[in-house]
Amino acid sequence: MGNHGCMQILLGLLLCGAVWAQAPAPLASNYVPVDQIRIACGSASNVTIEDRVFAADNVANSLATGGVSGSTPQNNPGLSYPQLLTSARFFTTKSTYSFKVTPGRHWVRLYFYPFASSSFQPNNSFFGLTAGDFVLLDNFTAVAFTTKSRPDFVREYIFNFTSTNFVLTFTPQPQSYAFINAIEIVSMPSDLILDDGIFPATTNPSPLGLDHSALQTMFRLNVGGATISPLNDSSRMGRTWKPDVDYIFSAASGTTGNVLPSVINYPPTVPEYIAPPTVYSTARTMGNNDTVNTKFNLTWIFPVDTNYTYFVRLHLCEIFSNSVGDRVFNIYINNQTAWINYDILTFTQFADVPRYIDFIVSMFRGSNNMWIQIGTSAFAPNRKDAILNGLEIFKVNNTASSLAGPNPSVVPDGSSDPSSASGSSSKSNIGIIVGAAVGGVVFVLLVAGLLFFFCCRRKTKSTKPAAASMWLPLPLHGGSTDHSKVSTSSAKSGKSGAGSYVSSVPSNLGRYFTFAELQEATNNFDESLVLGVGGFGKVYKGEIDDGSKVAVKRGNPRSEQGLNEFQTEIELLSKLRHRHLVSLIGYCEEHGEMILVYDYMANGPLRGHLYGTDEAPLSWKQRLEICIGAARGLHYLHTGAAQGIIHRDVKTTNILLDENFVAKVADFGLSKIGPAMEQTHVSTAVKGSFGYLDPEYFRRQQLTEKSDVYSFGVVLMEVLCARPAINPALPREQVNMAEWAIKFQKAGMLDQIVDERLRGTISSDSLKKFGDTVEKCLEEQGIDRPAMGDVLWNLEYALQLQEAAQEGSLSSPEQGHLDTDTDNSSQMMSMPMVVPNLLDDSLTVSTERRMLEETSSEDQSASEIFSQLINPQGR
Ligand SMILES: *[C@@H]1O[C@H](CO)[C@@H](O)[C@H](O)[C@H]1NC(C)=O
Ligand SMILES: *[C@@H]1O[C@H](CO)[C@@H](O)[C@H](O)[C@H]1NC(C)=O
Ligand SMILES: *[C@@H]1O[C@H](CO)[C@@H](O)[C@H](O)[C@H]1NC(C)=O
Ligand SMILES: *[C@@H]1O[C@H](CO)[C@@H](O)[C@H](O)[C@H]1NC(C)=O
Ligand SMILES: *[C@@H]1O[C@H](CO)[C@@H](O)[C@H](O)[C@H]1NC(C)=O
Ligand SMILES: *[C@@H]1O[C@H](CO)[C@@H](O)[C@H](O)[C@H]1NC(C)=O
Ligand SMILES: *[C@@H]1O[C@H](CO)[C@@H](O)[C@H](O)[C@H]1NC(C)=O
Ligand SMILES: *[C@@H]1O[C@H](CO)[C@@H](O)[C@H](O)[C@H]1NC(C)=O
Ligand SMILES: *[C@@H]1O[C@H](CO)[C@@H](O)[C@H](O)[C@H]1NC(C)=O
Ligand SMILES: *[C@@H]1O[C@H](CO)[C@@H](O)[C@H](O)[C@H]1NC(C)=O
């Protein structure tokens, strides 16, 4: 997966160049929460905790319906806030607390200290709690979450209030009671949590619908540092950051270090309210002995509830080095590679500049321990080390709008500790894995090393950031002719043993273009040369040195989305070469530009040849050939790689035609690496184009290759009927082409909706075969749809039938009918007429091999490295 390493460099360059320079004006870091509502439940007087006043819960404010007050002496030494928590409100029937709020995102904190008062015995408290539509607690018994030393706790939630009324409803179980000690509601900045989490090993954000979801804070850690109390949180938001010592696997806990919080320099993209400086100024690293560091991972284990999705935020800030390449590391989540070759400085450019990454982690596999690990990268050019500064884990409500988890099993004395209980067994597991590889002696060395680095850094701090070409041993560019340098230097470092990285450095990242070259090629981005405009930016027609025509896609650097799609596109296209995939010639990343250069497709998008233009209509045979080409491209995407790639945006504008009308699939901006072997789908938020979207994907948000098959079915239908997938101008039942046309197919009347310019030219057998194929592609359930390879077969067959009909003195319905009875593809192989043509291409048993051979012919080892390249699990 070294390609990824390369990508990281490139992306690093891009990020520094593009986003850094062009980022929006700094967001107000002195955010002041609009709502600050604090109630000391059951208390007769106001309670002041540091700078926060919790108002008395008296009749005058009448926030609660019903319930009785109770209190207990402030004599428990373990209490966090004795004054606040020793009073409570108890409910024996369904009751509410209502608050007037400002719509928008808020923190809601619920304080619990189960104590006995009159007839209320904590071990008899079981209750449910809802907030609007969300279930927060279900048959909850607070005492099960406490220990003798930690008798109280806070539950923190995030809600996006849509009205000015916020109601908490407590529902005690029969013969039981509910209680609450304190409630705190504080506004939070709307962009503190963006819906931009990525699944491990992907680069595109996969929105979860967080704007209408509720979250629960599970863990918030100041890694390598001490507790940060609410008083010291940024913008008075009252968050508590805990040390990570309870969660780090202690036998290999690396070393901690810090710099002064005052040196932390927030970039515009990370407002200070994301996390206070103390989070970023403290960190845990692996240590100073590279040999030792390569032998273990820093591992944190978190007990979480299964069957939920989690939003995981890693806070990163390089505070000990300012040279790129000093700390290139891998991030693993649940034993899966989440990000390979992460080098903070390639993104932040300078030390002491914070950054964070949001991951989406699904815990549906039965395990209730989430593993977060960082470890050295085989590729790391200089030091072998990793760093983490902070970590937050939020639970996202499930589709039943619930956040409730089970009670931990109560230990007889009522003092189970959920974190240590579930953490301990796993910890001993790692013990076995890591073994004695890391001795205590090392620890001392590590600390010494850190100090050393700290000093070095301070000395060199004022120097300019390293020039791009010095960043890493692989000069990606240094002139447009420098391509050979890439392979030379990678080969060299190959001898030093970083096997998997080196073998997979792609020589096909393409040519590096200077910005000036591309300005010249496109007549300074002349508007008259614009071929198309997309979400990403504009595509220009250009001409490079030798007069060859290119398409130049110039990204809009301001769009973060664009950047992600740009990343995906280079990443995928640089790995894939296929006759039916549009090929990347090169790229440019100067002046904060993100520009990709492709082969020019003289005949443009397929749609332009179907309807709405003056282009001469394509014959049925041409249309079939184009569909076959596109199917072949998609089949290659799905199967040509160790882990398939799902295109996600198959439509007639993304199928381009070259001067010979050869179809090439384009626009990989939304593509996703397919599910790993053991999974059957990628869970992801719905993206794609209206009219082409797989209904199953839409409903279940689970992406499989079959989603592309569905979209391709729509393409096929569009090719046949020559009308848009969605045409709102038509009567309601005709708006959605797929729905409308499939009715004709099912009624055996497909011929009635065929493009009238084709009338009488399609052999009925070919049409029948085609119609059946489309019907299967458009099945409701992905499982009922054929694989792309089968679609390809069937289209080939439809073409053969058409050709046969044309040769055999025009369409002869009777004879054709006999042939179509052999509906089965394997029988087709025995048809002599068909075989030569099939062997001509990639449809034999060795499909995959042949596909691989289609990768760039100058790259002999392409097929060998292919599977390595594409497997994001690394090794
Ligand atoms: C309690 O706090 C509220 C608002 O925080 C304030 O209006 C009220 O005067 C305070 N009461 C006392 C007795 O201090
Ligand atoms: C609950 O706690 C009370 C007081 O500590 C004790 O008497 C009672 O036996 C407990 N009940 C159960 C079911 O554990
Ligand atoms: C509530 O949880 C307790 C133990 O945590 C269990 O014994 C009881 O059956 C549960 N009640 C319901 C209604 O689920
Ligand atoms: C909160 O919900 C409103 C209405 O659904 C939505 O417009 C807004 O974007 C949401 N805010 C956040 C921060 O998600
Ligand atoms: C927290 O704030 C207090 C008061 O401002 C200060 O004395 C203390 O040093 C701070 N603690 C940390 C860890 O920053
Ligand atoms: C690193 O640790 C290894 C194994 O513990 C030891 O042999 C080696 O001398 C150490 N290297 C340094 C530079 O301390
Ligand atoms: C999680 O969901 C699976 C499948 O729906 C179910 O079998 C399992 O019991 C659930 N686990 C928990 C802890 O609820
Ligand atoms: C990760 O791997 C370790 C060791 O094989 C195993 O004990 C642990 O359960 C795994 N964690 C997850 C979340 O799969
Ligand atoms: C680090 O963790 C990952 C994922 O669990 C694993 O594949 C890798 O082998 C570990 N590395 C070391 C040195 O233990
Ligand atoms: C959370 O609940 C809301 C409201 O019911 C729902 O719209 C949303 O899809 C849920 N979130 C997830 C991730 O399922």
C-alpha cells in the first residue's frame, strides 16, 4: 500500500498548498455559548462550581413536573462536586424537566450520584429517559455505573434542538424510581462536529446524518496529559478531558511529553473550541528507540456498547519535531488499517499546529471493545515513531433513535467498574501479543530521546519548512521530466528493506505538469475551452507540447469536498489502468491548485449522443458496443482488484467516448473501496445521482457492487429509450425512467418505448436479451441482480444476436427466437459464432488475469503488485 504513502506526500503538498493558503477566515475562537442553563436538581439554593452557577431547583422556576427533593450529607470523599451532587430530584411516576432553549447544537450533561434518601434505595432505581424522540436511557440503574472511588458520573449528549422547547422525560419502572442530581445545557458551535467522518481506510467523508442525530460522549481524553477540568475547557463549554492512562495498554505505553500550551498555534481550519491548547500541547509517543518502536503499537482499548456506530476524533499535533518524515505512522482501528503513513506535518506544515481526523467506527461485530492503535510505518524515512494528543469517542444514535446501552452486570456489592471490567481481559490479550518486547529500561531511553528532540526542534524552529523535494526520499516532481527519479529512488530504498512500500510505488502517478504548462495548454483557462463543469470545478480542453489533446480538470481549492474527491480520484486512477477507464496523464499541484490531466475524449459524454443534442443518432450496434465497453470498465473496477472498487456514480455523463466511440468510465470522485472479503457491504451515507440511485442502497445505506449494477441498468435503459433518467416535465408516472420503463419490459412491450430513431433496426432477439438484462439489473434486491461480469456476458450476447440478425439477411424474428431460448450463458460458449469474439476479450476463466494484463503494458510487474496496491489493509 505504498502507493498510499506516495499519495500522502502528494496530498500533503496539496493540502498545504491549497487548503492552507485558501482556508476561510479564522472562525471566532472566542465562541460564547448562547444558552447556559444549569440546574442543581432538588437543591433549595444556587450552587456555584468554579465559574458555573447551577440554579436552585425550586417551585418558582417550575421546570420539573412532579418529583420530590432529597439530599444526603457531603461526606463521600470520592464525590466530584459534593455541593452540587448531594441533592437530587426523585420521580416515582413519569415526569419531565422542560427548558426554554435556542435552536441549534447543544451539550446536555446529566449528573448522577445515586444516594439513599428516605425510601429511595439506589439498588431499586431503574428508569428510562427520553429527550424528544431520542431514547437516552432504558431500564437504567445508575448505581451499576459507579464504584466506591468513583461514586458519581456525568452523561454528556449532543443534541441539535429544532424547537425552543427541550423536554427530558423520566419514566421509572413499576415499583421503582428515577432521579437526577444536576442538568447542564450549553450551546456549542455548529461546526464543532461536522458530518465529515471517514470510514477507516477511506478518504471520502461518509455523512451519517449527524445534523438530525443525537450523540453521546463516551470518552474524551487528553492523551499523555492530565485532567482538564470544565473550567479550563475552551470557550466555557464545560467539557472534561481525562488522562488516557486508564485506557492505554500499560505494558507498551510509550512515553508522554509536553510543550507549553501557549505555543499551540491554531490554524483557521481548527478553531480553538475544537480542543483547548492543553490537549494539543501534551502527547504520547512511542519512544526514542526505533528498533523497539517497530515492534509494538500504542494501543488504547475502550469498552463501548455493541450495535452502535461511533464518531471517533483523533487530535493530532506534532510538538516534538518540525521535519516532515520524522513521524510517519499508521493508525489502526479495531485491527484494521484506518490511515496508512500519516505524517502530521505534511498537513500542518509547521510544528505546534493542531489537526484532527474524524473516523466512523461501526461496532456491529459483537465485540464491545474498541481498539485504537498507532504504530510505526514501514515506510517512515527517518524516525520510527507515532504520536497522539487527544481522542474523543461519541456514540451515534441508532436507526431506532436510541442511545441506550445495557447496564453493566452488577457485582454483588454494587460497585462494578465498567471500564476496568471489560478492559482487563483484552489487556491481558495484548500482553501475550506484545510480550516482553518492550522493557522498562527502554522507557528511560525514550524520555531522554524526547528531551533531545525537544531541544533540536526548538533550535530549528525558526527555519523555513523543508522544501517539498526534501520532504521525503521520493521526489514526486522536480521538473516535468523527472519521472524516472521516482522509480530510481524508490528502487534504492527498496534495498533498505521497506519491501511492501517500495514494490508498490506506482510509476503511473503520471507526469507532473507545471502550472505554467497548463496555462499555456488551456490558453490560460479560457472559458471557451470549458468542456464541462462539475461540483469539483471546471474541465477544460487543452493541448500539450506535442499537440496531443488533453482534458484538464481544475479543482476549486476552496471546496473541501472537492479536495476529497480529488484525492480519491488520483488515488484510484493512479492504480488503475484499463482500456475502458479514462486515463490520468498527470497532475499539477502548484500555487495551491489541484489539477488533473486526462486523455481527451473527443466524443464527450455518452448522454450527448443519446438526446438533447444534434449529434447523429448512434446505431443499436454502436450503442451495444459502448455499453459493453462501459460494462467492461465497471467489471474491472469490481473484480480486477483484490478489494473491489465501487464507482458509486454510474450515469451516462460519466461514460465518455473517445474518437472511435470507445467507452471509458470516468469520474471516480465518489468511488469507494469495496467491502473486504468477510463483509458484504460498505456502510455509507448515500451519494450518487438522482435517478440512478439503487433503492436498496438508499434505504439501507449499504453499498455493494450491486449498487453500480443498478445504476448501470438505468444507463442501459437510457441508451435504449434515449430520455433522461429523471424528467420532471413528464407526467408523474413517467418522471422516473427506470420505474416507468421496467413496466413495459415486464409487460413484454419494451419495443414501444425504444428510441424512435432506432425503430425497426433492432433484432427482436437482441432487444429481448437486452431487456431481460436490464430487468435483472434493476431488481429491487441487490442479491437478485447479476454481477457486472454477467451483465457483460449478456450484452455481448445481445450484440452477437444483433450481428447475426444483420448478417443473416436482416432481422428474422422466427429464427432469432430459437436462439434466445438458450438463455444461459454457459450454453452460449458452445455457439461457434460467439466463441472467437469472446476469446478476443476478457471473458474466459482467467478473466482476472487478463484484466490485469490490461494494466499499463510498460509496467511488467503491474499484475503482481496490483493486489498489494489495492488492498487498503496494508500488510
Ligand atoms: C441563583 O442564580 C440565578 C441565576 O443563575 C439568579 O437569578 C438568582 O438570583 C440566584 N439566587 C441566589 C439566591 O443567589
Ligand atoms: C438494596 O440496598 C439495601 C440497603 O443497602 C439492602 O438492604 C437491600 O438488601 C438491597 N437490595 C438488593 C436487592 O440488593
Ligand atoms: C432491568 O435491568 C435489570 C438488571 O439490570 C433486570 O434485572 C431487569 O429485568 C430489567 N428490567 C426490564 C424491564 O428489562
Ligand atoms: C440542526 O438542525 C437543523 C434543522 O434540521 C439543520 O438545518 C442544521 O443544519 C442542524 N445543525 C447542525 C449543526 O447539525
Ligand atoms: C486551569 O485553570 C486554572 C485557573 O485558570 C489554572 O490555575 C490551572 O493551572 C489550569 N490548569 C491547567 C491544566 O491548565
Ligand atoms: C534499542 O533497543 C534495542 C533492544 O532493546 C537495543 O539493542 C538497542 O541498543 C537500542 N538502541 C538504542 C539506540 O538505544
Ligand atoms: C446486536 O445485534 C445483533 C443482530 O441484530 C443481535 O443478535 C445482538 O444480540 C445484538 N447485541 C446486543 C448487545 O444488543
Ligand atoms: C484485535 O486483535 C487482538 C489480537 O488478535 C484481539 O485480541 C482483539 O480482540 C482484536 N480487537 C478487535 C476489536 O477486533
Ligand atoms: C499494530 O496493529 C496492527 C493492527 O492491529 C497490526 O496489524 C500490526 O501487526 C501491529 N504492529 C505491531 C508491530 O504489533
Ligand atoms: C438518529 O436518529 C434520527 C432521528 O430518529 C435519525 O433520523 C437518524 O438517522 C439516526 N441516526 C443514525 C446514524 O441512524
